[in-house]
Amino acid sequence: MVKNIYMDPKKRKDLNLRLGNLIIAIFLATVPTAITYGTLSIHGLNICRSLSSKVSNSREIKISCDKASWDTTKSYIFLIGFFITLPTWMWFYWSMKKREEN
């Protein structure tokens, strides 16, 4: 028995809908991701400034703390983007799927 090598049109349309909405969600999530990244960066630098004002060897501690703060924030950029993009994508997908069914 020969199987049909082409995808079912309904499944293909659903896949196209998912991929299209994912691209839109990634594009739209860049601004909230950048805002969150900037907010976390400023928060980390404020903590470093506050810490440096409370210790005697403040210059070296501030430099080390600033570097650690930036490195920590950079390590979370993909996680932040994922948790902002995922709900956006699901919202787009469900609303488009609902519109398609009606």
C-alpha cells in the first residue's frame, strides 16, 4: 500500500498558522523583552550602587558587582524572551483558530 507523501491540507494549514503566529509573536515580544531586560539591568546596577555606598572598598566592589549584574541579566535574556513570547503566541494561535472555526 502506498502512503500519501503529502500532508493533509487541514494539518498543513494548522502548521502554517502556528508558524506564522510564532513569527509574529517573536517580533512583537522583542519590545517587552527589551523593556524587561533594561529594567533588570537598572535594578542590578542600583543594587551595586547601594552596596558600594555601604562598604569601605567601594570602587573595586562596584566594578565587580556591575560586571556580575550585567552577566547575570544577559544569562536570562532567552528565558525572559521565551516567557514573554509563549503566551503571546498562544493568544494569537487560539484567537486565529477560533476565527477560522467560525
